[in-house]
Amino acid sequence: MIHPVDRRTPAVHHPLPKATMTTLTRSRTGRRPYRPPAPLGGRPRSGRRRGPMALLFMLPATVVLIAFVGWPMLSALRLSFTNASGFGLEEWVGFDNYVQVFTDPRVLATLGNTALYTVLFTPTALIAALLLALLLTNRRLLGRGFFRTALFLPFIVSLAVAAFAWTYLLDPQVGLLNYWLRSVGIQLGNVLQDPALAMPTVVLVAIWKSFGFYMVIFIAGLQEIPESLYEAAKIDGAGAWRRFISITLPQLSNTLAFVVVFAMIAALQAFDQIYVMTGGGPYRSTQTVVMEIYQEGFKKLDLGLATALSYVLLAATLILSLIQFRFFGRREKDLA
């Protein structure tokens, strides 16, 4: 059988365009390197252009700080080396005012009262606040929001107003607290005129006023602790106390540092409730450094001694704050 001969026209190969050949060559040899897109705002500004603009924005705040903080502090520092009274001429006395701060028995007694107030207030307020924070973060407790609000309310009340209210509550004749105690056979007496009870009383009023704020700070810190840490500890058989020591306290180290320093500064600056409730008495048993500064500066018009006391208090506050931040920072490094 004879097959027909294929008379089709042979295929003609047309050369590809040069651009297509280049594309094929690139696709075979490899992809082009990735180039990240440009930022939306265009090219970032140089540091040289950002610097003057940042200084321009900082200028108003800097002027305010210098005018209302820096200059008054320098003026007070100068006054601490004089015998200024606010009237007449002042004389340069050198370090006499600072020497009097550390040698005058009356002034030294105020330093001791301030230390006692700080020791009584700071740990008591923080322990009470932490215990309540642990209780109010328990999910099984009903009405947590109500109790948090109720315990925080005293903090928003003026300390002077709270001190007036507590003065009437503690009044030996018409005070409700003494009335209730007498009904059960307890005679409390006038605690604000008792040298042994006056200081603990004003400290308790300050704790009642401020522990709600510390409680809220602790609650915020506790809510940031991962729940998985507690679940893993429970699986390992750790009890409640062990979880508190090994998990809660280390995780709260930064919060504790802030609250301790904040409470200590508040204790060193105690004035309002002491001025309202006792006026520094009885027999100067509640006379703190700030009360002494007030009396020396505004009653006795000894501005030199008052400003010297202010700078001694400032130095003590800074030193104690640095020590505490150093302690908590080192502890955090050890736990890390």
C-alpha cells in the first residue's frame, strides 16, 4: 500500500523579540532581589532636621520648669544659707542652719517622729492593699467591682476633709466611735490627746485614706501575671503560699518598687491630717518634719532653717528612693 506523501509546508521559526529573551533569561537565571517599598511618608527626615524641631517643642515645658521649679529651688537653696525672715535684710550664715538641723533636740525629735510615721505607715498600708488586691482578683468572689469601688472611694476624698471627719468620729464626748464603744463597755477616751496613741491614730487615718489607691495599682499588676504560670505550678503540686512566693511576688517586683517609693514619699511628706487632727501635739508627739517646716517658716518666720529642713528632707527622700530602686532592680536581675 502506497502512503500519500506529506506535502505540508515546514514550520518557520520566528526569532523572539529582544525584550522577551531578556525576560526569559532573567527568569531562568534567578529572581530579582527584593526591594522593600518606600515608607508612606517618603524618605525619613535626617536627625539634623529632627533635632531643632524637637527642641522647639520642648522649649515651652522647659521654660515652665525653669520658672516654676528650677528657679524656686535655687532661691530656696540660697535662703538655707541665710537668716532670712521675709522682712528686712538677710545675712549669710553659712552652714549654721544645717548644723542646727542635726544638733537641735527639738528638730531631731521631728526627724524621729517622721521616721516612726514612715515605718508605721508604709508596710501596713502596702500589706493591707496587697491582701485586698489578692482577694478582689479572685474570680470566685461576687461583687468584685462594687468592693473595688467602695474601697477606692476614700482616696478621692480630700485628706483634710477626711481628717475633720475622723476628728469628730473620735471625739470623746460626741464622737460616734466612742459612743459605739461605750455601748459595749469600752472606754476609748481622747486618743488624739494621748501622746502614746496620737501617732498611731493619725497613721491609721492616712492608711484608710490611701490604701485604696495602692490596692488598685496592685490589682493592675496582678492582672498582668500570665495565668499559665499558676496552672503549671498547680500541676507541679505547689500550694497557695508557694505560688505567692515563687510567682506572684517576683512578677510584682516592678509594681512593688513603684508603690513602696510612692508610699514612702507620701509618709515623709505627711502634713494635712496631722495639722487638722493634732497640730503636732500632744507634747510634739506627732510633730513631723513638714509640720516643723511650716511652723519655722510661717509662724516663726525663720526661712533659713525652714528651707534647710526642706533640703534635708529632699536629700533623705532621694537617697531612700535610690536605695529601694537599686534593691528591686538587683532582685529582678537575680530572678531573671
